[in-house]
Amino acid sequence: MTPWRLELVRVVRTRWWVAVVGVYVLFGLLGPISAAYLGEILERFGGGIEIVFPDPVPADGITQYLGNVTQLGLLVVVAYAASVLAFDARPEIGVFFRTRARSVGTILLPRAVVATALAASAFVLGALAAWYETLVLLGPLPVGAMLAGMAAGVLYLVLVVAVTAAAASLARTPVAAAGIALVVLLVMPLLAVLPVLAPWMPSRLAGALDEVVRGVPARELWRAALVTVLVSAAAYALALRRLAAREL
């Protein structure tokens, strides 16, 4: 069995795809519903207090979708990626794979690509679900902006898996690797409080779909996209270097 086929089988048999895709699609379906009926929901549970909200607009459906998956979806993706990228967690398993591979890259690449593909597919499916629900409940969204925003979200998930790979080269266990990756990914948005850094931060791509459907030109994301590509490449370079030098 080739490493690529092994990763596809692993995704199916471990049911990780259910967790990853399920989170994104669930919130893709629920986000526009909550945006459309938020006022009624809060009034029902508000003890009779009348709460006035502005009429929802189509972009609110995407806002609700991203508001949920930006955190919970990130957690699930990092947990899954750490579980497959920390292949040295059990030394005997690490030795088994290393002695049968030509290089560490032969082990890392299929795992990283499959993890990225699963995360990206889940995000896109969730966005499509949110798009459909928004169209039905709130109105149409600009097609070009939706496609550009989804592409930006996919690029951010490339970074998420790359950072997790680098974290797995620094820590052996999936839990430790996931912890390091989450710290790095959660610190990035904090740096965006500095106006000079905000346009360049990769974390901007996580919410880019909301920005572009509200009228922000997609071309303004080029700085964040460039830094995301460079940081992802650096993260994989670090992962390959440290994993190749690791003693089991």
C-alpha cells in the first residue's frame, strides 16, 4: 500500500472526515438561519423583553458561518492534522515508517496534502451550504466575492496544516503538537492590532470571506496571501529539517 493510499484509508477508517466535514457543514447550514431569526430567538428567551435588531442582510449569513467555524473548525482541523503529522509519537511506529521511506518528506507529504485537502473541502462545503441557506433566507450574494473569499479561506487552511507540521517537528505527541500550533495560530490575530501589520497578517484570510461579501475588494488581500504562502513554506522547511534530524 502506497503512502497516499494509506492516508486516504486512514481518513475513512478513523472517521476524521466525519468530524471535520460535519463541523463546517453543520455551521454552514445553521449560520444563515441564526442570522435570519436572531431577533426572534433572543426575544423568545429574553423573558418578554423586546429586542430590536436591524433587518439582516445576506452578508450576515456568512458572518454567522465564519463566526462559528473560525474557532471550532480550526480546533478540529488542528487536532486531526496533529494526529497524522506527529508520526513519531510512538517510536516503534516512527521507526517502521522511516525504515520503509526514502526520506522524511515521503512520509510527511502525503499526510500534509490529505489533511489540507480534507480541511479545504470541508470549508468549501460549509461555505456552499451557507451560501445556499443565505440565498433562500436572506437573498443573493455576489458570486465573484464568494469564490474569492473561499479561495482565501482555503489558503489559510494551508497555513494551518503547515504550522501544525512544524509543531509536530517540535513536539512528539499529537496533543503537544496541537497545543503549539493553536498557540501560534491564536497569537497571529493579536499582532493585527498594530495597524502597520494588520494587512499582512495571514489570520486576515480566515475572515476574508466576510470582508469580500461586504464590499472589500479581493485584491486588498494580496499582502496577507503573500505572507501566508511564505510562512507556510518556511513551516514545512522547518518540519522537514527537524524531522530528518530527530533521533528516535
